[in-house]
Amino acid sequence: MLRFADLTNLPAESNTFVGRESDVDELVQLMRVSRVVTLCGAGGIGKTRLALRLAARVAPVHAGGVRLAELADVGEGEVRAHVAASLGVTGDPGALIGGRRVLLLLDNCEPVIGECAELCRDLLGSCPGLTVLTTSREPLRVPGETVWRVPPLSIDGEGSEAVRLFAARAAAARPGFELTADTLPLVVTLCRELDGLPLAIELAAAMVRVLSVRQLVERLDDRFRLLAGGPRTAPARHRTLRAAVDWSYRLLSPQERVLLRRTTVFRAGWTLDLAERVCSGPGLPEEEVLPRLCDLVDKSLVALDGEIAGQARYRLLETVREYALEQLAESGEATEVRHRHLMALAGMAAGFRRVVAPERRMSWPVVERYINLFDGLKAEVAAACDWSISTQAPETALTMLTDVRFLLTGCGRKLDVADRLDRLLALDAPRVPPALRGQATILRGELALAAGDREPALRWVRAGLAACATAHDMYGVAAGLIVLAWLTGDHDMTARALDAAKRSGDRILESLAHSGRAASALRQGRLREARRAYGEVLAINEELDNHVGRSSGHIGLAQVARSTGDLAAAKRHYESALSLIGHVDARQQKASGLAGLGGVALDQGDLATARAMLTEALVLSRDAGLRCGIARRLEAWASLATAEGDHRLGVLLIAASVALRGRQPDARTENVLRPARALLGDELVAVLWAEGAKMTADQAVSCVLDGTRPDPPAAAFVPVVQESRLTAREREIAELVARGLSNRAIADELVISPATAARHVANILSKLGFSTRTQIAAWMIGSR
């Protein structure tokens, strides 16, 4: 009778098993209910080590023993005999197992996957007490198989699995090695760049015997040469990172290799549609892309990474991509594939342009899909632009960007294309049509405006407008005038923009022109005109079924309502705006809507709601890279801090907001500073102002979210905000303005000349950043 020990050949662990605690616990439960479990994953993900630890954990419940069969070096037709030998027999392995409760571990099945599947099917059918645990880059596809995808190690700080593994192996390679405050961020970066692959992390950790952690990070661009120092006793495929990936690549079919290397043109991820457009061609017909993509997913070389606009998203682990990029370069087809990548992205952009064309009825579900699609493919748009720049052929990329200008400027995305647009426009390319160059130049101005860079924005827009006018491009002229009206706030310019938009026949442009007119009127206190114009914005976009445009209209009407004190209407409009864009990543509108609700809550004294809303709005603005949005959120947060009694924070944030926007202090600034001066004194407020004005956007956001305060300056500064304070005489005159008195009536009341009264009113307008007497009156009433 064979004893338990006679059927156990698991090797002892060569070093400490790190991490995977929850994975092992989950798999132990899974082994209780499934007779065949396959651990799938990319080479170097740690399948074998995890399987051995799991087998040791469940060994006590397998009275017939646990047996390991290593199949990496087994040739075709040898699997059954090799497994029998691992069981200590020369005949049928099923005869030895019989009815005993045995766990059979088949490691590295991929070279002989078909034979492994047949053997498992036969043994499971004839041996009722048998449980099979396998490791493979792809599933066996046998009846009853449970496939468990081995994930990368977690990477989220000092206690994460990847960092713990690196620290343990580094300490073994260099006794005395410890993580410090300086090295921890570098180790996290290193582990993230290595995709959390245990093999890669172990190879990197071994290199600390000769390199610092910083040097390891700096040399990762050449990771295959760097990570080539594995143990001599390890299997050949695990001695270097290249060997691990090369092992997987050599097991692929010719078509799988073609697809894998062509997918490397995708910088971050792709959809099936894109793969079919870009990767098909010689050696891989379009109809073969889907089945080969399924094969690569099964073999753990391509990862399924969520969805983009309802389509599955795929990506390569960076280590696999680096290897496959070398294969693409050697194939000689890199130029053609990268050109197909550019054309595929340009084709998608043209599709969006057609959807919003004036002559077509807009379909919001289709527009929504494009918004989410391009949001998920920002990195691919950037890669396509980079290819155009490198080939000195900007026309296609410029067309692509202008085709999706509404997506780049209207939904608050990170403005990653600005620098690339600069380089595209700088290329000496006479084939670019003047109208296209003009529209692209205007787009560059819009991006600068969204980033808060007003002076460069003016230069770009004026240059682009001139080019479009010379080319008799009515659409470009209208677009340029609209942006110019936004920048200048000039009433005549706003009227010209609206007229040009109407003549262009494009209702979206007409809506944007009305929006610019409304914003200008709101800033200047012409609330009736602002309400009418925002009503036009809402009406046009309801007609178009443009949810982003409708959202903008509601936000504008909410701002008007809040300005008149109608908080209920303001809240209703803000909530309507947010409900319209719940399924798209329109961060600018979402941040504005949330900040508006926060402001309404603040006006109502509901500080807890105000804090929650304003925090979410600030995070959205930060994540979208919207510098102006961050500045506006900081201003709102300064008011909240003041209401909560934290006047120090209020001064810091209002100073940061004013500095980030490049504007002079105004009445809203004074509403924060006045109570701070009363409680803290002028000198301390001056010091706090100097601290806040020096903060970057990131520092100011951290000040709010993390409580991180800047170091105080060595000496106090003269408070810049003194310019925004009214003298006693000016406050007296402001009170009379609030009572509705004219300059002559004020002169009579105070026994001064009308000219002196007019000069005082002009000074008040300048100091408070206002342009109308109505605004002075509203501010005085609000500050009583």
C-alpha cells in the first residue's frame, strides 16, 4: 500500500513566499469545489510559485498524495509517460491513482497543451478522487475546468505585494538594504513600470548588489539588458526577462506573432474595431484578427482591460510590448502599421465631424459614444500626432484634431494635445491648406484659453482668424470670432461672432456664440440679457439633442439665478445640468455643476454639503488639468473656509486663486480678506497672502485635500490686497450707489463736485473688479 509520503514530490521553497495571501485563500476555497483548476497568466507572473504554495496548503486533504509533473521541457507525445514517471510508474497513471484522493500538479502545460487536455480528460473520468491543478499561459479547455487568471502583484505603497517582494529580495542580494523615504517612491515606480511581474521584480531586486534603486529606474528603458542576472540554477526561461517573454513568443503561431507585434503601435490600449483596421494586412486577413486576438488573450499576452464606450479594451503588459516592439522593428512593417494607426484615428475623428455636421440631425447616443471613445483613446491620438510629427507630414493629424475640436475644448479633458499641436503647426508643410492651418491655429488658442493662458490665446486666435479670413473659410472665421469674443468680452465682437455663426449655418457655433454673449453679460451685471442668451443656448441644444450643450445652458441659467438670489432655481438648473452628462466624461461641466451646488449650499448655510460638493469639483478640475477651473474652485473653497472659521486657509486659497488666474483682487477677494483682517490683523494676513500667492496649483489643491500648508516666507510682504480695499469715503459712496443715487445726487449728498463723485465711483469699480453700478450695489448689499 503506497503511503502519503511516497506520492509527494513538491520541492521545498527556495526563499520566502511574499504576498498573494488573499489569492491563496481564494484558491483554497476554489479547490474544494472544482476538480480541475488552471492558473493562467503571462510568463513571469508567478504561476508556478503560486501553484506550489497552493498545493502545499491543500496537501493534507489529499490522503493519496500530491504529485508534481513539470512539462516545460517535455516533447510532443511524451506527456502521458512523463506524468506516469512523476507518479513512480511506467504504465497507465490512472491505474495507480485509481480511487485515491490525489492532487496532480501539471506545471507549464503550454508547450503540450493539447496532450495535457486529453490526459486530464481521461484521468478525471477514470479517477473519481483526483483533483488536477495546472499552470499554463492558456486554458486547457477541458470539461469542468475553472480558469483563474493570476493577477500582477499589487502596487500601492510600502505594504503592497510588489514593494514587499522587492524589499525582501533586495535585502537578500545586499544585506542591510532597507526602504527609506527617498527610495520607497522609486521602488513603487520601478514595480509599476515592471507591471507588477514577480519575475521582473526579483531580477531587478537582484541588481541592487551593483546598482542603486534610482539607477535601476533610470535604466528601465533597456529592461531586457538590465534584467539579465537571474540565478544560474533557475530554469533557462527564468534567468532573464527576455528569456521569459521569448519563451511565450516562440510558442505562438505565425498569425499570432503578426498580430502581437502589430498591436505595439497602440500606446495604451485598443478596441477590436481599431485592431481590425490597423493590424490586418499581409499575413493576417481582417477576418482572422478576432480569433487571433482571442488566442493572445487566452495565452495571457494581451490583457482585457475594461471597456471603452461599450467596446472591450485590450492592452499589452509593458514588458511584453517592449519585446514585441523589437519584433515589429525587425519585421520591416513598422512604417506601414504606424501609418494605418494614424489613418484609423483620423477616420474615427472624421466620423465624429460627420455626426455633428450642420446638415445632419445629431444623435446624442452616437455623440456620447464618440465622447467616451476618444476619452479612452487619448494616448492613441497623441501617438498618431507623434507619428505625423516624426514624418514631417502634419496634414492628417491637423485634420484629425480640428475634426474633434468640440471634444478637445468642450468637455474638459486633459489638454495633452497642446504641445503636439504646437509642433504640428511649426512644421514647414506647404501642402497644408490655409483654412486647415487657420482652424488648427484657432484651436490652439482655445486650448490656451482653457488652460488660463489668455495672452498666448489672443495671439493664436488672431493669427488663425486672419488665415481663415484670407482663405474665405466662413466656418473658421465664425469659430475664431467666438473665441475672440470670449477672450475680450467686447460687446461688438460678441455681436460679430453671433452674426458670423448664423451665416455659417452651424447651430453648434451659434450656440457657442450665444454662450459667449451670455457670459459677457453675466460678468458685466446685465442679468436679463444673460438670462435671454443662456435661454437661447438651451433652446438650440434642446433642438440639437446635444446634452453637453444643454448642460452648459442650465449651468449659465443657474449662475444667473444665483446672482439674483433665487437659490431654488439655481439648484434646479445645476441638478439638471449634472443629470444630462452622467454617462460622459464631461469634466468641465461636471466640475462647474458640482461647484455651483456647493455654492448654493454655502449660501444656504449647509457647510457639510458645500464641503462635499466643492471637494469633488476641485478633484475633477485637478484631474482634468483645468488650471482656470482649479482657480475658480479654490476661490469657492476660500469662501467655505471663511464660513467655517478657518481664516488662515481662506486667505491662502484666495491668494492662490488670484495668482493662478493672473487677475487683480476684486470684491470676492475682499469678502474673504475683510473678516480675516479683523481677526488676524493686517500683518498676518499679508504674510498668508504672500504664502498663498506663491503656491502652485498642485500645492494649493494639496492644501485643501491633504491639509498641507506651505512654509511661511522669511519676511512679511506688503499686502498686495491693499489695492482692493475701499477707503472710508469710497465705502460711503458705495453705500449711496447701493441706494440708487446718481453721481450728481451723490455730489449733492456729500457736498462734492459731480466730477469728484464720478472719479470715486470709477475707483470703486476698478478696485472691486466691477464694470457696472449694479454690481457695486449687489456687493454692498451682500457684505452688510
